[in-house]
Amino acid sequence: MARSSLGLGFVGCGGIASEMAWLVRLNPGLRIAACMSPVREEAQSFARRFHVPRCYTDLPEMLADPGVQAVYIASPHHAHAPQLHEAVLKGTPVLCEKPLVTSLEDGLEICGLARDRGVKVAVNYQYRYDRGCHTLIEAARAGELGEILYGTCSIPWHREASYYAGTWRASAEQSGGGTLITQGSHALDILLAAAGGAPRRAWGSTARRRLLSIEVEDLAMGCVEMSTGCLLSVASSAVATPERAVSIEVYGSRGTAIWSGPHHPRLRVLGARIRTHRLPVRGAHSMARSLEAFRRWVALGEEPLTAAESTLPVLAAVRAIYAAAGTGHATEVPRLP
């Protein structure tokens, strides 16, 4: 029996929205019912390109569209909190691009509101839907690597000045940060999930080494101490030349797991034998699986790997690293519900 398609409303019509739009077209259980941008021409252009039947410049109007059964938020970071609040109050399920929001206070408020109103909110931390990352996390949680002692991740990426110039990405207030929150948080999220426990303290340092005209960092390094005693480190860069693959390394008392990706992803395990842990959904690659998992949550009630509350630890850790970088001292990470 053919499954009925879920009508998505796209909030934001920029680059990442276009990537997701192509994946929606490849998923027979989804369709783009409407799109919204405060810039009318941008919404109209997106609608023409992807054959979207209706476009809006006002979010409440789009949420009132009977064809919109869920929304995908791909707007600038600072717009996430008010848009999530609007959608949750309306009772509309949301898949939001990372970060969920730019402050932990807003993250806690949104998650509490969604929980109280029974509204499904997920975050597109798609590395959790990479087969190797998923196996790494599940093997660590199952004790197959022994006690997790420490972990490291490196994001040696490169961004040209044009990536930031004249955009919200260059603004500390609008973006919430630079390379750490935008790129590095993907890998740190995997480390936190594999380590177990909760983040307790953080140290950090940020810098502008090459892109001197922006307000946010192009280089960040941090360390997070977990409640288990495990130590995690992150190095996130927008200045590496040439850009190289992301690496995530988890060191246990019985063995070590090393992942590299996201292009041509590979997981190696040294010193231990682990099982292959299957992902709960299928798809061509990690972003397609993240999208399908959200569809299944809305349509079938199967909770995804990236429900909003599960992404609060990485938001808390990132904010603590930024706070430590600002003060030069270790920062306590607030305890999460």
C-alpha cells in the first residue's frame, strides 16, 4: 500500500534548504507543501525551482496552511528560537537545522514548551545517521571499547571570506559563534554521545587567524570534562589549507575507534572487536536518513536519534567553551534536565 506523503513547509530558502529540497524529492513519503522567506523574491525563486505550490513571507500564515503538516527550519541561527516558538505553539512538528538555538536558555525553553505541548522537535545533526558514527556511539555505550577514557575531534576545514561577507554568519549576535558552533559541533556531538555521562566543565580558546573582518572565530579549541571523568577535546577551523577530513577518535580501556568523514566516511577500530550496529532508518546518506527519521517520527511515532532534548548537551558544551574562551578560566556546564 502506498504511503501518503507528509507535507513540509520550508522556513528559509537558502543553500542548505536547496540541498534538503532535493532529498525531499527523492523521498516518496515527503513533499514540499509550501516555503517561506521574509524576502519575497527568495521565496518565489525557491518555489519555482522546486515546484512548490505556495510561498509566504510570514511564518504564521504558512503555519495556517492546511497542507503544511510539519516544518523544516533552515533560517539563520538567530531566527531559530522565535520560529521554533511559533511552530510549537501552533502544534506543528519541526525539523530544525543545527544549532537548535544559539543560547542554552532558549534551548531549555523550547524543549520544555515542546514537551509540555507534546510537539515533536528534532535537530538535523546528521552525523548521528552516518553508519560509522552510529556504530562508534553504540559500541562505546555497549562497553565494547571498555571504559571510555578520552576522545578527540578535529575539523580542519577552510572557508573563504565570501562565506561570511555581508551575511549573518559574520555577526556574533546573529550566528551565536563561528566555526565551533557551525561546523565543530557536529563532531563534538558524536564525542559527547559516545563518552556517556554529562558535560561538567569546559575550557576553551578562540581566535581570528585569517578572517579578520568578521566578529566570530575562524579557529576554536576546547576541552570538556564529563561527569564520568572522561576528557574530550575539539579543534575546529575555518582556516586549514588545504581542507581535510573530519576525524573523531574515542579511546577506551579495551580499544580505540577512529572515524573520518563526512565524505568517503570510514570507521577503524584498533585493539578491540565490535559489532556493526545498524541504523534505525535507511537512506542514501546521512542527511537523507535524518530526514526520513523525522518523517517516521511524525508519521509513525518512532523517536529519532536527534530529538531536540538529546542535542542540549552539545549546545551546553559549546556555550561553555565560548564562555571559557571569553574569561580565560574553566566554566561550569549547567546541569541539564
